[in-house]
Amino acid sequence: MNRPASAGTGNASRDIDSPQLPARVRNAILDQQDASERLICWVQLAVVALFGTLYFTAPQAAPEYAEFAMVPIALGLYFAFTLARLAAIYRGRPKDWLLYLSVIADMALLFGLIWSFHIQYMQPPAFYLKAPTLLYVFIFIALRALRFEARFVIFAGVVAAIGWSILAYYSVADENGMKMITRDYVLYLTSNHVLIGAEIDKIVSILTVTAIIAVAIGRARRLLIRAIAEQAAASDLARFFSPEVAEQITTSETQLNVGEGEARDATILFCDVRGFTVYAHAVTPSELMAALADRDTFVMAGTQGYAPPTEPETRPGRAVEGIDDPVNLVVMAA
């Protein structure tokens, strides 16, 4: 017979919005996502700090006659926006619109920076199509994978593909731009000419990487949900069994089947609660169960020092098993 599913786990493909998933498990998953979003913000700040350090410490590549520098402005705007988003996340759970807006802001600042290169270096628009800064787009797409939600990865990839498509179209939009289109690969690499196939390759690469990351995140998300659900189930299990028994159940290397057990020698102490019947008639059921829980906690605390119990669920007329030395049993009872 197969092992029953752990409480709270159910089908691993369920998402956190599924009504079948317990609310406490959904909250645990949301807490993990909030922590991931904070991590994304801190990584973005680190990226801005790295870019800023490289820009201000490296020798300037722009010509001396260049009057326009977009990099400091873009880095400053991105730094301010990331700080504001980080503050909003620490104040409470971020709304989806803020996360989508963050993706748009990431890509807008990146592509705005790339677009500014032809102005800064006084070149035709086709000049920025060869900028290696485009590679940063994969950093921003990969950052969204830290949240374990494929929709934000997909959204980032789609926005990046649209953004590069707009830049590519802008480079050939006017009459002079159309003259820059070529099919000569060598001419494309050694001049400001535009090779349409090369730009399509870039867009396809962005979308392909996005799809691969999204599939990986979808699989990882299902594993995350299962792990958190099973962790919650293990925590609930520890409420009714001793830590040793709960650990043995949850860390068993083989599947547990109904009817299987473990044979061992045990000395059993039978005990009862004096005046239990009278007390049970005098209190409410909830008060009675609370009193029994307190008694179980007291009894089990006394057994922990002598042997790990195999049956910690004690109640009137029930045995406390697991103490296989009669001498220890006598000492404990005393």
C-alpha cells in the first residue's frame, strides 16, 4: 500500500492560490517570496554600485567634445527608484503592479542608456546596436528568477524583446537609416550598418533564454511549494509526537507503509489521573483537553531524560512506552 500524502502537501502542482492549500502554508510561501523580493532589490543596488564604480573609476571612452553623458543620469535614476522600491517592500508586501513597474523601469533605464550612446558619441542610431551593454538585459531577466514566479521572468523577457525591437526599428526608421541596412556580415561588424538578421537573432536569444529560465522556475516553484507544505506538515507532526519520532518519520529513507512497524523491547508504565471522571464532568471539553495536554507535557518532560519515547501520546489508561530499562522506569516514576 502506498504511503498517504503528508498533511498539507497534496498535489505538488498546486499553486499558492489554490484553495486546497492551507492558509498557513500559503502565508509561508508568500513570506519566502517577500524575502526573495528584498534580495532582488539588494542585488539591484549592488549592481548599480558596481556599474557606478566601474564608470567613475575606469578611463572615459567618450570623446572630449561629447557634451551629453546619459550614464550618470541613468544610474542616479535607477538608484533612486530601487531605494524607493526597497523602502516600500520593507513597509509591507509589495503589490503586483509595483513588481511589474519595476521590470519596466529596469528595461526602460537600460534601453534608454543604450539609445543615448549614439548621441553621446555623435554617431548614427545604428551605432548603439553593437553596444555590449545589451548583455545586461540577461542580468535583469535572471534577477526575476529569485522570486520563483515564472510570470515575472516571462514579463521581463517580453519587455526586453519589445525594447530591443523598438531600438532596432528606430535605427532604420528614417530614410538615412534604410540606407544603412546591409546583408554583408563583415560590413555590419566593421561599420554602422544594420544587419536585420543579427537583430532578430538577439531578440530570439532573449526570448529563448527567458523561456528556459521560466520553465526552470516553474519546476523549482512546485518543489518550493511541496517543501514548504511538507515542512509545515512535519511541524504539525511534532506537536503530536516526540521530536525523535517525528524526525524518524519525516527523514525515513524508505517509504512508510500502513501495517509496518518496528519491534523492540519496552518497559511500560501504566498511570491514571486521580479524580479524572469527576473533573471531566465539571469542566468543558476544551478545558479538559487543555488539562490533558498540560499533563502530557509534564509526563513527557520526565521521560526525555531516560530514553527517547516511541509513543508520546499519553492519556488516561495509556502507556508511556520506550523506556526499556526497568531501573530507569522505577527512577522516573519516583
